[in-house]
Amino acid sequence: MTVTVLRHAEGQVRVEPLDGRNFVTVDLSDGVYSPLQQCMTSYPLPLIEEVVRVKGAAYVCDEISRDEDTQYVQRCLRRGLFSYISPEDFAGRRVLDFGCGSGSSSMVLARLLPEASVVGIDLDPASLGLARRRAEFYELGDRVTFCSSPDPERLPAGIGVFDYIVLSAVFEHLLPEERHAILPLLWSHLRDGGVLFINQTPYRWFPIESHTSSLFGINYLPDRPALAYARRCSRRVRADESWEELLRRGIRGASTREIKAILDGGDRRLHVLAPSAAGIADHIDLWYRMPNNERPKMTRTIAMYGFRVVQAVTRQTTVPTLTLAIRKLR
């Protein structure tokens, strides 16, 4: 068996054929962080090379796993979507995967929704190139297509209308002006009776901002003090990092109130759905059962009861991650 070594500025990627698949390991340069340094994949060598070119050595295994590991993005999307809408309701429908990046979420949606058509939209041509290579590898034909947005505040021309629109781990990375520009545009491309999904987005007012800075209380500070706090106290933030860079990285999450306010400005025909399928009672229960919730069960249980106490006192639902489904009324 021939072992291939792919060299990159971040380190080396070793690809070893094993039992008809490829075993990928990463040896990184000093100081380079990687969320995952090895994985087994069905990807052929040319596709692995493309992942390294687009995503770098540090994130090659994470990017592959986002697509192929059924316990990763697939479990989150299945729970997030099917807690609101029955799988059968997606048959024959058009689904927009906004901010699809390199296409891992689009591949997952294609597997979860085998009778739906998926359109992925992103800004980055290199990422879209990788997304198309993935679709070719899976022989998805015209069932999954990709389009490039002209800029962060516009959508591609001629995309038509959709029955479902999904923003998976995307909304938090939009700058404030982009949120106000793009969300009403997406809403205008949603068919009457359709549903807008926003999931895997940090809750804006949770006490701990875990997505970007891991800091307590930063969500309650104005922008300038929050920037100073992040620069000084977070190991995940550079001392010279700008506020716009932190916003782009996702330091300001979202809330139901913010999203409704943006949409209510032009169209009040909306209804926030409550999760009810598969035994899910409410948003706290949905958070507790989310598959990407890796905290120990005892910790999650204590947190869940704490969230319910807060809900009873304040009449507000507070959980770390926002999962939201909004139907466009006819």
C-alpha cells in the first residue's frame, strides 16, 4: 500500500489506504490548533487533496467528518429539523442551504431528505468548488446544486422560491448590517407555508459566550468594553483582533426577539414553531437532547433544571444554543 504525504503550510497530512478506504492523519506545525487530527474516509485521494487545499491541514479531518461522520452534523440537523417538521413533509420540496460553505451540510441534507432537492449558496468560490466535487463524488446529479452569492448582502439571481430555508451554524457569522439585509431577502424567497430554520447558533444572552471567547458575562457588555475584555482575558482572541473580526467569527449570537424584529419590519406573516416531534416538549428539552451536547449527563440535567427555574421566574427561555423554526403564514 502506498502512503501519500500532502504538505501544507500548517503541517503534513498522511493518507494511508486501509480496507478500501483512506486513513488520514495530520502532523501539525507548532502552535497550530486542530479540532480533529485523524479520520477514516471513503474520499479518494484527489478529493482529500482538494479538502486540504481549501480548508488547510488543520481542518481536513474535521471537514471530512462533518460530511461522513453520522454522529456529527447529520445528528444535529436530523434533530434540529425533524423536531419541527416530519421527514415526509420534505418529499418533493426545494431546500435552500444558505451559507453552505464547502458543502458538508448540503451532503447531509441530501442524505436526510432523499426526495428533496437542495440548493447550496455561499460567497467563497473555492468552498463552492469543493462542494461541487463532493456532489460529483456522491453522484447526486441535479438533486444538489450550488450557486455563488455576489456579496454578503445579496442572493444569486434567478434562484426561485423554496419550501424550506436552512441556516446551519451560519447566522452568528453575519455582521449586523448583513443580518438586516439578507434575512428579509431570504424570507422573500420562502414560499407561503414554508419554514425558515436557524440552528447551531449561540444564544445571544446566555451568560457564557462559548463560541468565540469562552468568557463569562461578555454577552451583556457593549461592543467596545466587550472587545477590550476579549482581547485581555480570552486565550482564543488575539491582542490585536478587531471587533469586526470577532463579529465575523461569531462572538455575537442571536435571539428569537432579534430575528423576529428583523422579519417583522417587512412581513408580519410569521409564526414561531414549537418543537414537538420525537417526544420533544420545548426548547429546553430540545437542547438537552441535542446530539452535539457533549456535557456529562449529570451536568446537563442540573443545567436543564436551572434553565427551567430561570424560565419560570423570567418567562424567558435561556439555553446555550438557539434552534429556531419560523413558518411563513399564507
